[in-house]
Amino acid sequence: MAGRRRWTSEEILDAAAELLRTSATESFSVRKLAAVLGTDSSSLYRHFRSKTELLRAVADRVLLTAMEGYRPEGDWKQRLTALALRVRDAFRRQPQLAAVWARYVSSGAGSRLVVEEVLQALRASGLAEEEIPVRYHRIVVLIASLIASEAGADTLTPEEREQGQELFRVAVLGADPERFPALAHFARDLRPLQTDHRAAFEDILAAHLGHIEAVVRDG
């Protein structure tokens, strides 16, 4: 009888990424992945020592995709903005994997490329050396949080999205003006969280980079 096929690490990661696109991260397991591949869990553990290691590798491939063809251009703020938008766009194409990245920090080549560029850009900003690690951490937390939040909205079905918008309209437009005067005043101008994510992403990031610029300027 012929033996079972031996899957490569890349093929396993392809299958894992596809499975994560169609199921929640919480329900993902090495056992389910092995079943999809028609093998047993032990054969996958030869490539990845744990579920966490496997998920980190899947997320890292998204970062590698984001960094393909990247060339630093402009000043440090332009570099960080371009980098953040590339990572955002890469995860928008695979929104289910954004939660994986936010939960399981990747540690492969993609992660190193992103970390290196963030650190290089911060060095170019004129920050004091001792400030750079702290500012790096805050930038990455900010970017990961914004991307994970947007990805959550991207994974909604059309029915869920419409229901959410209707509930938003009821909550906002139906607010009692005596109890919620500010809400009633601005109600018609407020928009659901799913609206204009890119503009919000850019504005929040620009405000954070502006704060770093002020720290450098004020010494």
C-alpha cells in the first residue's frame, strides 16, 4: 500500500491559511488541518512544533507579502506611513489572519523586515537612542490594533453588516435628546465604525507620528 503523501512546510501553510479564511481562529486546530490534508497531526508536528508556531508562520507570510518590492522612500514619517499601509493592505486581503497576527506575534523573516524598517525610520527621525525601542513598541501596537479592528469588520457577512448599520441608526437617531443631548445634536453626522477605515487609519497614525516629531523637536 502506498504511503501517505509528505507535505512541505509551504503546502501546510497554504492549507492553514485557507482553513483560517473559512473558520474562526478559535476553532482552528492542527487536527482539523491534518484532516484537510488527509494526514495525521504527527506529520505536521515534524514541520511545526506547536499550533502557535504554525499560526505565527502563517501570519509571517502575510508580512513577507507586504514587504515584497518595498523600497524606503521619503522622510521617516513617509516611510512609516507607507509601511503601515502596505501591512494593512496585505491583511485586508486575508482579514481572518489579522487576528492571528495580533494574537500570535510572528518571528520569521517577514517580521524581521518590518521591525528593521520601523527601527531604521525611527533612527532617521532624530529620536534619542533610548527612546527608539519604546516608540517602536507603541507604533506596532497601534498598527496591529487598527488592522485587527478593521479586519473584524471585513469578515462580516452582508447580512451582519446591514444589521449592524440598522442597530447603529436606531441607537443614534433614536437617542433621547434630554438624556443624550450631545448624541442627539451630532446624530445625523455620525457614521458606523465600518465607514472610512483607511482615512481613520491614516489620521490616527499621522497623529501618533506627529507626537513623535514633537518629542524630537522639543528635545
